[in-house]
Amino acid sequence: MPAATLCTTPSSPAARKNWSSPSLQCTPPSSSVTTGTAAASSSSSSHFLQVDRVAFLIDKCKSVNHLLQIHAALLRHGLNHHPILNFKLQRSYSSFGRLDYSVSLFERTDNPNVFLWTAIIHAHTQCGLSEQARVYYAQMLSQSIQPNAFTFSSVIRGCSLKSCRALHSQVIKFSFETDLYVTTGLLDAYARGGDNMSAKQLFDVMPEKSLVSLTAMLTCYAKHGQIQEARLLFEEMEEKDVVCWNVMIDGYAQHGFPRESLLLFRQMLAAKAKPNEITVLSVLSSCGQLGSLESGRWLHSYIENNNIQISVRVGTALIDMYCKCGSLDDARKVFDKMHDKDVVAWNSMIMGYAIHGFSEEAFRMFDMMCSIGLQPTDITFIAILTACGHSGLVSKGRSIFNSMKNEYEIEPKIEHFGCMVNILSRAGQLHEAYNLVRNMKIDPDPVLWGTLLWACRLHNEVSLGEEIAEFLMSHNLASSGTYVILSNIYAAAGNWDGVAKVRSLMKESGVEKEPGCSVIEVDNKVHEFLAGDLRHPKSKEIYLMLEEMNRWLEANGYTPQTDVVLHDLGERQKQLSLGVHSEKLAMAFGLISTRPGTTIKIVKNLRVCLDCHAVMKLISKITKRKIIMRDRNRFHHFENGSCSCGDFW
């Protein structure tokens, strides 16, 4: 068989008759007629040159069709068993998404070496077929072929925690425990599997720590809520790329530290690190958690001015942020400008209308989404059922809940049952809600029981409340909220012995009541208040404004609703307790810190109480200001003495 060489297309018809490939052809006989040692030397040199050029051609392929043409030429010219060319072909087929071609080529290769085994293992890992990759790895070992560092790096990627431990022993057996790439892969696998201890042990003994391994350990800490450890490691890192900043910023955002997330983002900008899409997604989440509208608007402007593409993900995050910060108008503007909106974007907008109490608009959006051919998801129905719950639409809620399975073939999840329990129990249909929970095919979670328990407090159903609370405590499902709500049920009924008993149980169990906290943003700075707070630098002015507010309220016929104070106190003490609730302190600060007519936005971590709700309605009328409050359950838009919730929350 003559050696193969690369050339251009022959120009003469006679030459074109023997043309066999756009890339390869047989060397003309006249050019290869030599004798003795010189011929052998020339042939060997020509062969290596030709293989090198074909390998280069394979690497430069831009389509699988071109690759198939080269492969066909190799078959015609007897180069189909060349290990280097086979390796490159196999790898290139995988890169074009043709794993089937890659496997077929591998299975036709006689005695594949470690590089070919590694290539087929890597190809399967890249396609998410980690189990099959490990099968190939086991087959390779059975043929007495020793893995190299690239083999381990490939097979470890994407493996389960159990497989990681087994592969770790193999790494030690074949003396690769000091290889930086291999140990970094193991560290990443331990981190993904949640084995923080093994990850830390491996990290501590690594002889060298690259930026990748440092980032892997940082991710391990941040992902599993070890925020302090993550921050210490982050500060020790001499080099920080955008991935490191993103991991730390997102760690704060995901584990309830949105304020720290925003502060770190500002440090990132000061360090001249360039944010990307991942960065802005995390920071938008933090703005939404804090209800920090001005920070969110600034970030939106930054995205537009710094050529960060407003993809569907970023657009959806902006919608979610604006909805959580109380600006539905801004959210809708982003939504309307988005192209190729997916169902997630529609869900965010529908949920925004739902939590603000604009149920009719939520239903209208749902109908529009279905009319353009988008299929609702389980999240869509959570949003629609939430809209029903905030408007007391029991019949509509039942109808939508039943349509999930009957019309859309979506099996209701625990969240959907929770929405239905909320709809029924808030409307006073507690026993129907209780029966729904007892007859569910899936086990109810503490959140669902808590919803029902809160409804017992709302409707003074003491006996049912006791029954539910005792069930939760006896099955180790009770949270701090369980004890607090049961205590409130007893207090509302005047059963102070019951209150004392519950508080004693809380003390014995080490359970503490979550303190009420309200935040307000003024001049791009978030201010936090607890009940009776004296920590703020403007405390004197705040309490003077509280006194002024009380005079306004009295002049407008306000009577403190002291029955919401669930402590055995005198009437005067109850009034004093009510007067320093955290949302009232935030309101007073907002009045002294903003221009007349400015909308005031407050975020509270718990449900707003009846008395504070009544006060906010009156203050909105007296000051002619719009007040938007987000509590744990929903948004309240106070304007001219009324609330968007219709006093139903």
C-alpha cells in the first residue's frame, strides 16, 4: 500500500480520475521508486510528516461531515489503525456530539492504549454518562493498563460520593495522590457530595494549592453554609478571579446574608474585578431579599451600561427582584422588553402579581401564557393558587387545583397542597383543610402543618390548634413557630396557664422566638429596626416622630388594638408595647428621612399585626403617602386609608 500524503486537488482530468479524497491521495509511484537504506529512510520520514499533517487536519475540522471525509480517506489508505490518528478522531467525534461514532471507533481499535481509554472515558463524562465512564475505567484495569493523571481527572469528574471514595483509594494505589489535577478533582467531588470533612482533610495535605483547588474548597464551604470558613479562606487567597468572587457573593445570598452579599459586591467592583452574568444573578437575589429597590435599580443600570447581556435568566432575575422590592411597574417593563420569554419568566411575573394581591392580573397573565402555547409548570400553579389565597377565592382555588391533574397532567406536590390548605383555612374552612391534610397521599411537612396551626390562631380554634401542636411535638416536627403559635392561641383565649406551659417547654427545648425585624432603605442604605430599638443614630428623632404620629392617630379616632399583645400585661403596658413595634419605628424613620409625598417601602420578617396594619392605613391617609410593606406572607399597598389586601391576610 503506497504511503498517504496531503496535496491539493489535481488540475488535469487524468489526475482527477485517481483522486480519492478532498484531503488525501496516494503518492504517485514515480516519486516513491527508491532503493536500499535511502528509500527506507525517506519512506519513514514521509510517513511521520504525513501523519502529523493529517492529525493537524483532524484538529482543524469544523464539522462532523468533514471529519467523516478524513476518516474515510484514512480507511482507504490503511491508516485506520494508527494510534495517534485514532485518538484524535475519537476525541473529535465526541466534541461534535457524536459519541456513537466515538464508541464505534474505539471498539474497532485493537489493543487500545491508555490514551484511547482515557479519551473514551472523558467523552462519556462530558456527556453526563459518569456510570458508563466508570465501566470503561474498570474494563481498562481488567486489561492491565495503568491509568494516568488524565484518566483519573476524567473519571472523577461528575462521579458520586461513593465512587469518589473508591477512586481515591485507586489514586493512592497508583501513586497519584500528589498530582495537583487529580487531587483537585477529588476535592471537587467530595465538595459536590457534601463530605466537607473529607474535602477539608484532602485540602490540608495537598502539597500545592492552585486557584482551582482553592476555589473548589471555597465552593465546598459556601455551598454547605460554612460562611465564616469560606470568608477566611477567601481573604487568604492571594489571587481572586471572578469565579471566586461569585462563589462568595452567592454563598452569602443563598444562606440568608444578603447585606454581606451586597457589601462584597461593592468590594469586588473596587478591586476592579469584572462581574459577569453569574455575579449579577446573585446580587439581584440579595437585593430582592432585602427589598432594596434603589440598589436593585442601580444594578439594573450597571448591567445595561457594562454590556452584560440581559438574557432570559438575567431578565427573570430582574423581574423577581423588582417584584420583591415592591415595584411591579418596573418588573412589568422588564418583562415586556424581554424577547423569547420562557415559562420561568412568565411564572415570575404571575407570582409577582399574586404576592402583591393583584389576583385578576395574575389570572390574566396565566391566560395569556397559555394562549401563546406555553405549557404551565408546577411553579405556575403555585403562583395561581397563591393569587387565590390572597383574595379568598376558595371555589376558583378548588377548580384550579383539580385542573392540574385533570387538564394539565401535573401531579400536585406538597407546595400545592399547602396552597390549598392556606386557601381553605384562611377562609375559615378549617375542618375541610384539616381533612385534606390527613387524607394526603404524601406526608405533610411542618410548613403545611404550621399553615393550619396559624389558621387556628386566626379563627380562635383552640381545641384543633392544641391537637395539631401536640401531634407536631410528639412526632418531632415542631419548630419554634409551632410553640409560638400555640402560645398565641392560648393567650388570645386568655389561657395564661397554657401560655406559661408552652414557654416552659420552649425553654426546656432551647427554642427561641424569632424577633420581629423591619428594614427600610433610604438613600441607598438599608436601616434595620427591632421592636423597641434604641441602636439607631437618629433614635431621638425617631421617637419624637412616633409621639407626633400618635397625636395624628388619636385625632383621627385611632384606638390601639391591645388584644394583639399576647402577654398578661395591663392595658397601659400593652399600649406602650404596641407603640414600639419594629415597623412603626421604620415608618417614623421613613417620615423624617424622606421628602413629603415620597413612597415609603418597609420589609418585615414576620406577619404584620392587626394594630400595625390599622396604623399604616391611617398614616397613609394622614400624610398622603403611599406605603408599601412586605411581610412574611404578602405585600400590602397602603394608600389613602385602605390596603390592597382588603384586610384579608
